[in-house]
Amino acid sequence: MATIDELYARKSCRAFTEEPLTDREKEMILQASLQAPTAGNMALYEMIEIRDPKIKSLLAKRCDDQPFIAKAPFVVLYVASYQKWFDLCQGYGIAIPALGEADLILAIEDTMIAAQNAVVAAWSMGIGSCYIGDILENYEANRELFGLPQYAMPVSLVVFGRPTKAMTQRPKPARFELKDMVSVDTYAKRDFQTTEKMVAKVHPEVETFVRGLASRKLQAAFHQEMNRSVKKMLSVWLEGEKTK
């Protein structure tokens, strides 16, 4: 039951102590990623450990000005990548169709499963973490910064560190009820009232919450930039260097 308990207890941490992680702890976290389920045992991802303080600070700014990114003692960029298999096929003279949307989605699945393994492993060692979805913004600049080839997309940035006391004591936000999230055999189609009741169990002031959510995220400038950036990612993956 220990694993289940860790999953139930884990929560995002955005403030860390100054104590660094040991090399052994970092290795165990990254090894946990490598043990994750992966399509065809291809490991359709790469991990970039970011050590340079200047790069951390740059990412903190690019990811919508979140200073805790720069202060995190361990930062890993998870890159969805088919590049190694594409290169091997080319090297062996194996003709394959152009990589498409399905290949990218499969690589993203591999990548996020690997990242989640790392997050859970870290928590079991008393190490907190936070996913930074804003890495999806500024693709062109980040592609140049990290030297990413055509079939390598930066899909998740994860920061790790020892949680501060305030982070440790912060209650984990409530989750939706199982009966509201699981349907049988077909998709659960809900009318407005049913959806409202479902969300009210977690966010009692539903309309206030939804309006705030829309304002902070869906109507925000970063949301437009994220969509623009991801469209560019797709065009590079599908069409190649001419769209660089």
C-alpha cells in the first residue's frame, strides 16, 4: 500500500529549501523515469538536466515569470523524441514513411509517463516537484537554447527540491469523486446542471471559480502564445527544417 499512499499524498511544491539533492537522489529520480512503461521499449523521450543557473533563470522568465524555477535545486526538461530511431533508420538505409501526428502523440505519452514516474519516486524520498506546462511556450527560442533537432519537442519541465515547511503543511487540493470521473463503455455526456454539481463538490463557488479560471488561463496572453508555439512545434515535426 506504500505506493498508493504516496500517490494519494503527493502534491505540487513551488517552494524549496536551499539544501541540494545528492547525486544519488538525482540518479534514482532519473532511473525511475527509465523504468516507466514505454511503447515498444523505444523510450521515445530524452531528459535534459539543467544545471546552468543562467539557463534556469532564463526559463523562469520565459515560463511566465516564475522565480521558483530558478531556485529549484534539480531541474529536468522532458523532451518527446523520435529522433534516435529516425536516425538509426536513415543510417541503416531503411525506408520509412514521414513521421506524423500519431508518432508525436505516442512520444508525448512516453514522455509524460516517464516524468510521472520521476515525480512519484521523488515524493517517496521526501522530495517535492512541480510540472511547468509553460515550457510549451517560446518553442523557437527554447529549440535554439537546447539544440533540439526536428523530432524532439520540449513538452514538460519538472523542478525538484526539498519542500519548505509551508509547502509540506499545505493541504492537497481536493480531487473529483471517482463516480463523477468514470463511465462504463461510452463517454459520459453531461448537461450543464450535472457538470455544475460535479464541479461544486470540489469548488463550491462554481461560477466564481470558472470565471477566475478563464481569466487566469484561457483568456490570458500566455494561452495565446502557448497555442502559437505548439502549432510551430507541429509544423517543424511534420514539415521539417524549412519551417525553422
